[in-house]
Amino acid sequence: MTHDELQTILDDIAVEMAAEVNRGTVADYIPPLACVSPNQFGITIVDSHGHSMSAGDTDVSFSIQSISKVFSLTMALRSVGETLWDRVGREPSGSPFNSIVQLESEQGIPRNPFINSGAIVISDILLANQTSDDMISDYVKFMHILTGDESLKIDQEVADSEKATGYRNFALGNYMRAFKNINHPVDVTLETYFNFCALSMNCQQLAKAGCYLMSGGQLSSDTSNPVLSEERTRRILALMMTCGHYDGSGEFAYRVGLPGKSGVSGGILAIVPGVASIAVWSPGLNARGNSHLGTMALERLVKRTGWSVFSASDEISG
Amino acid sequence: MTHDELQTILDDIAVEMAAEVNRGTVADYIPPLACVSPNQFGITIVDSHGHSMSAGDTDVSFSIQSISKVFSLTMALRSVGETLWDRVGREPSGSPFNSIVQLESEQGIPRNPFINSGAIVISDILLANQTSDDMISDYVKFMHILTGDESLKIDQEVADSEKATGYRNFALGNYMRAFKNINHPVDVTLETYFNFCALSMNCQQLAKAGCYLMSGGQLSSDTSNPVLSEERTRRILALMMTCGHYDGSGEFAYRVGLPGKSGVSGGILAIVPGVASIAVWSPGLNARGNSHLGTMALERLVKRTGWSVFSASDEISG
Amino acid sequence: MTHDELQTILDDIAVEMAAEVNRGTVADYIPPLACVSPNQFGITIVDSHGHSMSAGDTDVSFSIQSISKVFSLTMALRSVGETLWDRVGREPSGSPFNSIVQLESEQGIPRNPFINSGAIVISDILLANQTSDDMISDYVKFMHILTGDESLKIDQEVADSEKATGYRNFALGNYMRAFKNINHPVDVTLETYFNFCALSMNCQQLAKAGCYLMSGGQLSSDTSNPVLSEERTRRILALMMTCGHYDGSGEFAYRVGLPGKSGVSGGILAIVPGVASIAVWSPGLNARGNSHLGTMALERLVKRTGWSVFSASDEISG
Amino acid sequence: MTHDELQTILDDIAVEMAAEVNRGTVADYIPPLACVSPNQFGITIVDSHGHSMSAGDTDVSFSIQSISKVFSLTMALRSVGETLWDRVGREPSGSPFNSIVQLESEQGIPRNPFINSGAIVISDILLANQTSDDMISDYVKFMHILTGDESLKIDQEVADSEKATGYRNFALGNYMRAFKNINHPVDVTLETYFNFCALSMNCQQLAKAGCYLMSGGQLSSDTSNPVLSEERTRRILALMMTCGHYDGSGEFAYRVGLPGKSGVSGGILAIVPGVASIAVWSPGLNARGNSHLGTMALERLVKRTGWSVFSASDEISG
């Protein structure tokens, strides 16, 4: 598939999405998110050669929310390695993103790092040797490196809003602290977590940030300093496939067939191993809390490119 | 990778597995399974050219148990198409294979077709226009076609044993009938289900039976009469990835990175799309009810071949 | 309070109940129950001197359903004593009468003998040394003794209907059998259970049958042969208070303040220790599955007589 | 029964309890409670004439913990009446005192006011028109009136300790705030709740404080100014019977047969309507979190006095 062919596919999809009447429902539990227009849609693809293609509103920034869980997990694996699995599981939860029920029967160990409770534990792990401010700063720097863009920053209004109204997350944090699976003061750990979620990115930046996941952990052609080993990269992709869309993960795998991670602001990062890093964004959500048009766009993209990891065809290497 | 190289890998793995001291625990809830020796291990690979390679006890037959759920789902998709999703979900359950809890809160709709409740509904769907005996006969014939081996048959002792002691399955069936999600007498539907599970196969036959899943739904080079469409085949693989190992599905995806389906008799069918159909068998199970050595063997195979669907390398088409 | 005063109270209540517009909803899951008219209402009181007072439709028979759980528990305590608590708990379930969820986390041990699962275990205990037919016959004889009325019999249409459609009960029985907490074939245990539930009684007979619970276990002035010891009688009353109305038990205690046991056919047996045995019946149920008008009538009766066990006044001893 | 006879019974029980080897387990989740000696035991009875009888360590103070839930519910009923039931249920929970699971499925409405979540909502209701400090001060004054003892005060070390380590309660508060069933800042509501629990009383004071529950809501022979109406008093007793001992409520009703409320510091307040208010204290707990020796002592007291509310005998008005 040529760049032109792919660009045409993206343009077609953007036109089709613009025409969709049902645009999903914008999340309202974080007040600043509630006023974003559901009419927006953008999609960016970066291929294995670093070539970027976009269609739609790909320069509009949004807080990446739960997509940050992929990056914080990456940082935690770099920092403490596989020992982090002592404190968080690797199984789909079968529950919504903010469910607390599972924690009671499983003694404060979250099912996986991609639901809120799991990502809060990851934040707590990252705080082992530094303050929340330093950790947030390190995270932003890490994202600068992944994107090559030093303009990225936290949307402080969003972070503050979550701090003021994120009662369920405070409940999760306190509950896990009762099981001694949070080691820092709950408000410190959540401060870190909320700032991770509040990083502001657009589709172009996000697709760029996902490139190491496409390329076996490598950031560039200089393979001497990978972000992650090839094995750990594969494992993150496996978690994205089984757990990346909360209790809609099975549905996403069924319809799209790519490892992906969604956020309530309407973004999805999806990876075609060895082939492409894809960022899509549209603020309206479906019943599972995943971008309605974003999922639909990815489904069409995969249909037209044959990019499912479950595809038998050789065209995957494009 | 040459056939010789691959054969060497298989031989090495068989030797390594023979040396493992911890062999897992043989399932004892179905009496005839309890007396199988955990010392056995076999692995067979059939590649995209139909070439078969084996190591270990690959000609010893075992009842395929839950692996049958892949084949019955295939038959149901052929028979009624996507309408079957009205009666069964597509999400990982986060629960053991025989859990009944989820059914209460979700009104008798099983989470997915690969847990017992879901496969019982699939059996019920297949009974729409025929008797249990005819349906079982059709299933055996379908498996004859997939394997090209007309000697395959039901292990009647195993089927009878489940009928006599499968109380949890009777509980699941009756419970779903109360929600009107089972339409036939519970014992008739379960008779069908138990016989599906009791089909006796060895690794060589099982790997052959999985070939249509490797090759986009095609049974042979004559592509005019596929078992399933390419799209439905991908979708079954997605379900195997997210739900194929009960509440150990995330772990399997993390360690192995292939769509797979396990059974309590110790078999696993794993698929490398476009590349290979793999059957592995060792009767001892891990804590999640999946073959302990089978999982370990697949993990090593993937490490040595690079066959994870999450691998960025081009060698996958090897 | 004189007999005349009490009769007037009953007559008033019957008139008030006849005037109620909202009559609750008749249970429809057992087909023969569905066609009973919700316009019926009856109430009978038998006092500690054996004097009986009635108002309304107290000679219309109905299957006593779950009220039978009090009598089968009594028989089981007579038969095996406190050892029965090894197989069933004594705590309110916080769940509907037919919930199966609790059984999964608590290994097949029902919360209490007054939910379906618990009463099925009680039936199984009673089958230890005899056939289902003999046991049912013993139960009917026991009820003849309690009521002094040899005309009582099982409503076979109701028993057969439950056998044909009681899928949830078959699910509960099979599920507990999987945990080895049912020792007989599930259909045999359920045959017994369904027949217990299908005993046909009217309010006059039911109030009479409850007299031993009012009088410390004594059936008559001849105290040499009690039905139960005084201590066990108190304990059954405690269970009726905490568990007698499924997940509406707290509400009943709050509004009525008497130990009671309801059934889905609309009957309630309530006991004023030392003072009165009360049977009330009206087929329409409230949201918790307890008689809507029956509960209301008891609430008014207690208000006008001061008969709550939580009352501080001396009038309780009448 | 004469005062002397009753005193002898209490003395005997105190001697028997002193000889018990198994003394239960002292709660350790609130640090200051962990160092209390389990060798202590005290019991005080105040009868309907105001006569007080004691045996054992009845002048040793302890923080009353969850027993405070009876008093805060009383204050809330006085303040807002039955409307409080819009925000908290009246059913046994079937769960431990600090369970959060039920809140998820029931939208943040606690099952009853005697589990932690319910009492936190009651605290929030009481804060409607005043600061936390004022409310705590009002509560202490209310307890002064009930006991006639102005020396009662909050154990500030205990209150501070709960504030510092009560992570589960912070989880419950935040979780209910997410459902909008907590209206004040969570730390303010919990400050109030923790202070209620930290009130320091001895058995003599506690038995005195319970007298209004024994006497239909009256504090003294001057009946013009009751603490509660007779009806509301009965209703609180009903809640104590069905919900007063967490998931051990059924067991307590079965063994003791009196409305009661326990606390994790080892106290129990039990009421014999019209007859006696009983306070018992021993710090070691049973598996359900209720005083091990306290429960045993009450069981023996009831056996020797016939004071169960389920007793048929007339001696109850003794």
C-alpha cells in the first residue's frame, strides 16, 4: 500500500465520520471534558519509516487520560522491571474502568495496569524514590523524548478538576492503601496519577509517541538505546489487546483486532506491530466508555488495510 | 526458518518438558481424566503449506474438552451467523470457566462462547433444527472434514462421565433456562455439549483441525468453499486471544502472544495467523486450569520462532 | 384486650384491606399461582388459649410455598439436631430468595434455611433414611398433627408445575451438589422440596399450625411431648425475624416487629411469643416478593395491639 | 427475679468469663485499641426502675466505636425524621462492617445505618446545618443527657488514630460522594464520624445511656419529653436485631435473642424491651468482629433470666 493510497483511506474515513449522526456521548464526570464538541474527529498514522499521515482535527489537543497508562506502565517496567507484577495483575477485569468490587475479593491487587486502580498502583510504584513533582516532571520529559516535541505539557485545569472531583479514584486509592498496596499518602499518589492523565496531546503527537510500541521498543534507527526490550514491548501490546478498553476490550479485539488503549477524552492509541502507530480521537463515547467514532474509524481502517494482527495475509507488512 | 530448524526446536522443547519436575495437576473432576499420566507431552505444528512436524506423545488421544468450543462456535457462525451474539457476549469474563455469578447480574447471557455457560448456549443454538443425536453426528462429520480423518470419534466413557457428574454444568444450563436463554430441555442441550467436549483427538489431528483458523478460513487451496469468511476467522482468533484461557487469558496473551484455546484435559490449540496451527498437550494443569507444560512449551516456541502476533519483526512470515 | 376487641380490630383491617387499590403483583413464575385473584385477603389469629379469630377469606386454601421452610426446619431439628448447621448458615443473605451468587463464594453453603437453597439442603437432610415419597408422607402427617386437621394435602398441580418449570431451583440443587452439599439425586431432593412447598392450607389451618412456635414448642397443655424444646423454638423465631422475608427481612422487622415467614403465594405466618399465632394471606406481592396487603395488615394489627416484640409495654402479655 | 438473684447471676458470669481461656482477638486496625488487655470483662444491667447492677471491670472506659451508631441514628431521626431512609437502607447487609461491594451495585446507598457506610451517611445528614465541631459538641451533650454524666468525653487519641489510618472509611466516604450520597467534604464528614466512634464510656455509663431504648423512648418518669417516640424506639430495636452485629447479626439473634449493637472495641449494648438495658465489654473479638466473651456472657444471661424477646414465658416482665 502506497502512502497515497493510505492517505486516501484516511481522508475517506474522516469524511464518513463527519457524516455520522450518532456521535456518542461526551464524558461529563470531569467538568472540563464535558464542554468539548463531539463534532471533532482526527486520525494520524505514523508508519515504520516514520512517515506521518493525518486526516481531520489532528492538531487539536486533548488530555490523553487513560492512554497515559501505557506510558506510565512503560516507565515502571523500565524502573522496577517485572517485580511490579507483585502489586498488579495481568488479567482482563470484566468490569468498568472504575470498579472497586474486584479489589475487595482480591485483597487490593488490581486486575491489570490499564484500569484506574491498576494505574494508581503504577503511579505509586514510580514514586518510590522521588517527589510527585519530580515524577510528573520526569514523565513529561519522557513524553518529550517519545514525541521529539518539547512543547507537550500538562493541562493543569484538567488535573485540578480531577483532584477536586475524582471521588472514585480517591476511593480506589484509599481502599488499596487499606490493603497496603499504596505506599504513599493517597493524595500524593493521586496527584501524580491525575497529572499523568492530564497530559495534553493531539493525534499527531500521540501517534508519534506510540512508535516505540510499533517497532519492538526502538525509538529510532539507533537501536543501542531502546525504550523497552522487544519482549517487554510485545507484552505491553498483549495487555493492550486483552485489557486496553476496560469491559469493552473483547469487543474492540473482535471488531478491530489490534492492541489499543482508549481514554475517556475520546482518544485511542492502536498499534500494528512492525507497521504503524495510529492515534484517533473523537470525544463522544460508547456505552463502555470508549470513543464511538474512534472505534468505528479503526474498524474501517483495518478492513481496508488488512492490518488486524489476526489476518492471515502477507499484506500486513505492506 | 527451515523445516529442519523448526523440528529441532520442537525436539528440544520436548526434551526440556520431559525434564520438568513440576508437571501441574491433572483435573480430577471428570473421573476418566483423573487417571491420565502427567508425564505425557506432545506438540505438533502444521504450517501454511500443510507440512506437519511433531515431537513427543503426539499420537496419544485425549478428549479435547473446551477446545471443542472453537469448533462449535465455528459451526454456529456457519449456521446462524452474527445473530448468535444476541445470546452470548464477547467479553473476557474475569472468572473461572464454570462461574455462575456473572449470569445472575447479566440476566443469563454468558460473557463469551469459550466459558462453559457460553458454549452451552452455543450447543443450544445448534439444536434449533435437529435432535441431539443428529447434531452430534454432524459435529463429528465436520471434524472429519477439518482433519481429513474419518477415524475420529467421541469418547463415550468421558461423555457419560460428565453426564453423571457434571453438576455445575447442569446448574449453568438450568440457570440460563430460567432466563429463557436455553430453549431445549437442559439435559438434551447438555448431552450435546458433553459429546462435543468428549471428542477424542491427538495432537497431530488437532493441529490439522486448526488449519482453517491459520489460513483465513480456507480448508485447502481450493478457496471456493471456505469453512468461514476471512473476517469471521479473524474474529474467532480475537476471541481466542481475549477469552481462550478463562481467567488466565491475560496471562497467556502476555507470555505467549498467540490466540489459543485450552481444555481441562491439557490440550491447547494455538494459531499463528498465516503461518502455523499448533497443538500441544500435557495433562497437568496450572492454577487457572490451563496446561502447565503446554503453556510453557508455547512460550518457548514463540521465543525461539518470533511467532507472537505482537512481534514487530518480519520473520513472522518466515 | 378482650376477644371482642381483637375481633373488631381484625374486622376493621379486613375492611380496610378490601378498600386498598394497590394490591401488589401476583407471582407468575409458578403458572398455577398466576391465576389467583389479588382481591382476596384473610387473617386468622389463634391466641395462647387456643381461641381462634378470623376475618376475610380465611377458608380459601393456597399452597404455603416458603412458609413450609419453617416446618421442614422444625422436622430437621427434631431429626438431626444442631448438626444441620454444618450444612446451612444462620445469617440474613441480603439477596433475593433464589440468588445463586452467594453459593459460589461460600462453597455451596446456603446463608440460611429460609432461602430456597437453604430449604433444599434441609430437604436433602430429611431424606437421609427414607425415600422422597415416605418423607413427603411424613411431612403431611406432621402437619396433620400440628393442625389437628387430617384433610390437609399437597396440591399436586402446583408441585408438578414447579417440577416442570423450577429451573432456578434445579440450578441451585445442582450447584450445591457440585459442592457436595446435596447428597441425593437432585431431582429426588427437589421432588421433596417442591411437595413441601405445595402443601395446601387456609389461614385458619396455618395459624393453628404455628401455635407451637407461639408457645415455646408445646403443642398442647400436655407438656410432656413438645414439638421442639423451648430453646430451639426461640431460635427458629430468631431466624424468622432476621431471615424470614428474604431481602425484605429488615423492612418487615422495622415495620411489623414480629418473627414471620412469607411465601410467594401471598401467605405470612407471624408469631407473637406467648401470645398469638397469626396467619395472613393476600396473593399480591411487593417488590421483595412478600405479600403487600399481608404486611400492611400485620403492621396495622401490631400498631393497634402493641404486639411488637420490641414493645416496652406490659400489654404484650394481654 | 429479685435484684439479689440477678446480682448473683452477673457475679457468676463474671467469674465464668474470667476462667475462659479463649478470649478472642483484640482488634488491631486502630492502633490504640491493639494494646488493650483481653483479660478484661465487665457487665452492667440497668432495669426499668433505674436500678443498676454490675460485675467485673465496669468502670474501665473504652471508645464505644460502632455502638455510637445507635446514638447517631437516634439524633438523626430526631433531626430529620423518616426522610433519612432516602439515603440509607434498612436491610441486613450479609457483609462485613467495612464492605464496599454492596455500594457499587446499589448506587452508593448503604444497606443500613449500622454498617460503616451507613453511619457515615448518618454523620453527613447530621452536618446539614452546622460545623463538624459543633456537631461533635452536640453529640457529647446528648450523651451527657442520656447518661446524666457530664464527664463523658471523646478519646482524642483514638479519633486522631482513625483519621490517620482509617483508609477503608475514607474509601467508603469518597465512593459514596461519587454517588452524591455524601454532601460535605469527605474529611469533614469522617471527622464527625470518627469522633462519634471515639466517645469514651464504661459499662455503667453505657447501660445508662441505653435506658431510653428499654423504655419506649422515655428518658425518665417525666414522659412529656421523650428522646424518641415509642414507635421509633421499636424501630431502632428492630434494626439492632437484624443489623446490629454486621454479618454476625443472625448468629447473635439465634444465640441471644435480643436487639443489640456491638463495637470493635469489644462493647455490646443489648436491650430487653421494658425490662433492662445491658452493657457488656470484653476486648477480644470473634471472627465476625463482635466481642467473643461479651456474646457468650449475654447468651448465658438470657438463658438464666429468660429475657429473649422470643421467649413465650411471662417471666419477661419479671
